[in-house]
Amino acid sequence: MTISASGAPGPQTLSRKVMTSLWILLAASVCSLLLVKLVQLSFYFDGGIYAGVARNMAEGVGSAWSPYFSQTLFPVFAEHPPFMMWVESLGFMVFGDTIAVEKSFSLLTFAVAGVLLLKMWMRLHDGDVVMQRAAPIALFMVLIAGRMKWGFANGMLENQLIIFTLSAVLLIVTAYDRRLGVSSLSRISLIACAGLAISLAVFTKGPVGLFPLATPAIYWFCFRRPSFAAVVLDSLILVAIVVLLFLVLWSFDASREATQRYLAAQLLPSLAGDRGNFGGGLSAVRNLIGVNGYSFAITALVLVVFRRWDMAVPDAVLRKKRMQSAAFLLLVGCSASFPILASPRVTNFYFNPSLPYFSTGFCVLCAPVLLGGLSRLGERWQNRLWIASSVVLAASVVIVGLNFGRMGGDKQVIENASAIAEAVCGASKTACRETVSACGKVWEDWPLHTYLQRYYKVSMAPEPSAAIKYLVADESCQLDSTYADTGVKLFPYRLLQH
């Protein structure tokens, strides 16, 4: 038993029942915060577009280097590198055109990211029983941070980006863990694998995936190991692998043209502010602070509430190691955020790849204090905590079941897309590849674009055309007498035809 300076039980005395309760509460949080949205039909339109591109790719419409979304919107999708869509297309190749593919793919990325984060937490705190027992608290703090759960519920590119960047950081941490007695050859092999993971992160969402390149220097700064010469060598190896793989892709015509399209259509205009100068500067800093608000608030609350008990760590070496781990995680989070802060175009979910590091860094500061408080619970309160957590989990599972297959927040848009497809496609509703015209603000209804193409393979043209029979119009449209109302119920639009 570990006893604090005051003679009270320490966090190492935490009972098995309390530990089980923490894991149960984490499972309940996953159900109520993530799965309840993931089992609904609604999907944020970015994720729906990626799924539509992947489905088309699987069916031979478009290719990995020339992705296709619809005849009129992104006939060549150059908004992002194609790697995640190619990976997702494998699911459509195996299981066919079903919404279960993108939903399962998003859930799979969440599970893999969770396992990687758990392994990194355990590796950083190898030999520290208290911090290893805090793993469910660390995972919970990541889950609730910013728009993390929203990203995994909506199939965002950041999900796969998180997997590859976490893999790279974990490989570097493993290579530098002196407890493992890693040889120089093994260290270099792990660093080379980290370089490959960084490259795959770049192929997923561009230069924002490069931030693990700073991890060796950050690790040395915090832990003063390995030698500075080894860190320089390893950093050069990481850069060399990324550059080499880029040059290999650049040597092929198809991949070079795809890269040039991405640079011209997305990356360079975004950096120049030509694609919308919003969310940058001080607004980006406020976003960064906001997405870490829950983690900071939990840490501050725990320290204020429980600090009245003496939770000091008597082992100065252990205390130093924890502070080093916290500093390492927070600095890696900063390295993931700074490139985004430099952009004039920033949205809060862009910071998702940094949140695993910020949240776990804050957790290092507060978890021992929280576990110390929980270790003081008597048998009766331990039983109550276990019962309460079990009830919460059961209720969360029921809520997930009740939401399975519901339309969710995009109910009206999904119903509109279904009604349009039924009128336009008839019996071939699920695969007609027809085109409808748009009038007024309908063209900018990106969710409608997404559901029409993803579910029914229907494209939407930006303006009325005599060559296109059907037209979706809003109240602002002034049309000639050649168009007649079909009587199909849409809200807030009308479906017209020649």
C-alpha cells in the first residue's frame, strides 16, 4: 500500500471495483457521445463526400489519382490527397454500396486511434502504476475534447490522420525508451517506420501531417535522451524518408498530376486566403483554447477540489518523470497546432490531431490527484459507484439501440434527396446517375449534393438547363412557363420539370 505524507491511502490503493467503474464509465461515454450519432443516417457532408468518392472509386468511376464525386461537383476531386478515400474504397469493394461501410470505417478509425493512444500512454508511464491506472481518465479527456467525438462520428479525414501521426509518435517514443534496451539498429528501424507513418499522414491530409518530425527534438528536450547526435540523425532519417517517398510519387505522371491539382486547387489558395479568410489569427488562437477548454477545466477543478488532501508524490524521481511526460505531450500538441495557427483558414476540428496530446498532457497533471481522492472511497461508496456506472452504461446502450437507423439531424435533407431521386430515377432509384438542375441557393446546399450523390448517384447542376428535365428551385427563382411543378413535397424547395 502506498501511503501519502499524511498517512492516508494513496492512489496505488485504488480498488479493482473502482478501476472497473472507470472503464465502464468510459464505455458509457463512447456510447452516449459517439455511437449514438454514428448509428444514425446523418453524416456531415465532408464525410459523405469522402464516402461518395470512395464508393465511386470502388465501382471504377474515377481512380485513386483522379477521384470522382459527381458529374457537376468535384468531377475530379482535388480538395485533399486521395489516400483515405482509397483505403475506404476497399471496404466498398468487399461489402458493396452500403452506408454500413463508411459508418464502420469511421468506427474502426476510432478504435485503432484509441488503442494507439492507450499504448502510448502506457509506454510513457512504464513502471508508474498510478499513471497507468489513469488510462481510462486520459482516454475520456481525449474523447470529450473539442470536436474529437464529432470527427469520429462523421468520417472526417482527421480520423485517419490521427492514426498515422499517433503511430509515428508512438514509434519514436518506443525507440527512445531506455527500459526496452533498444539497440541502435532497432532504434533506426523504428524511426524509419515512423517516417513511413508520417508520409502516410501527409498522403491523408497534406502538410499538417508533418508535425511528428519535431517529436525526436521534443523528446530530447524533455527527457534529455537519447544523445543529441542520435536525435539529429533520426530527424534526418525522418525527413529523408518523407522526401524520398514524395519524389517516388512525383516520378509517376498520374500521382504528379494529382499532387499538382491538390496544390493548385486547395493548399496554395488556402494559405493565401483565396479560398476564404476565416478563423485565422486571434480567432484561431481562441479556437485552440476553446477545443482544450474541457481538459483545462477538469484539471483545474480536480486540483482545486482534491488538493486539500495531501497527494504529494514522495518520490522526487517519479514526480520529475511525470512532469517530463506532461511537458512532452503538451509540446507535441503545440507542434501539431502551430502549422494550423499559421493558416488564414482555420476551423475548430482542424485541431483534432493535436487533442490527444493536449488532453493526455493535462491528464498527467490531474489524474494522480483524482485517483487519490477515489482511493479514499469506502466500500459502500465503491459499490454505489460500480452500480451507478453499470446503470449508466446500460442506459447508454439502450439509447444507442433506439437511435439505430434514425435519420438524425439531416432528416429533412435526406427526405428531400429521397423524394428527388424517386421522381427522377423511378425504379432505378439507387443507381441512376441522372442530373438535376439547381436554381437560387439550392446549388450551395452541400448536404443535398452529398446525399443525392452518395445514396442515389444523382448529380446537381449549378443552373437551369434545357437539356436537363428536372429542376430544384427555391422561392427566389424566377422561371418561365416551360417549367411545371411536379407536386413532389420538398422543404423549403420545389421540384419542377419541363
